[in-house]
Amino acid sequence: MSLNYIGMLVGLIIALVNIFDPQFEGFMRWVIVSGGLLASILHLKIVLTKNRNKVVKQN
């Protein structure tokens, strides 16, 4: 479970670093930003699904 939080944080850091301090120019910069945001969103989805399943099992 904690690996999902770490993955979400890393994806967000990658996206924010490339927005505010770009190491690449043009199209490649936005590919990296999009990939970081996508990774962050996918890990968030996994975390929320696991939490929802845990609540359903308790009921």
C-alpha cells in the first residue's frame, strides 16, 4: 500500500519539476509532464479502490 503512495508522490514530483524547471524543451517536456500526472492519477485510483474495498469488507 505504501508503494502506491510513493508512486503517486513520485509522479506528482516529476510533473511539477518539469513544469517549473524544465530540463527538456517543447513536446518532450509536455510528454514527461503528462506521464507524471498520469502515473500519479493511476496510483491514486489504486489507493482509493483499495480503501473502498476495505470499507465494503468491514460492512
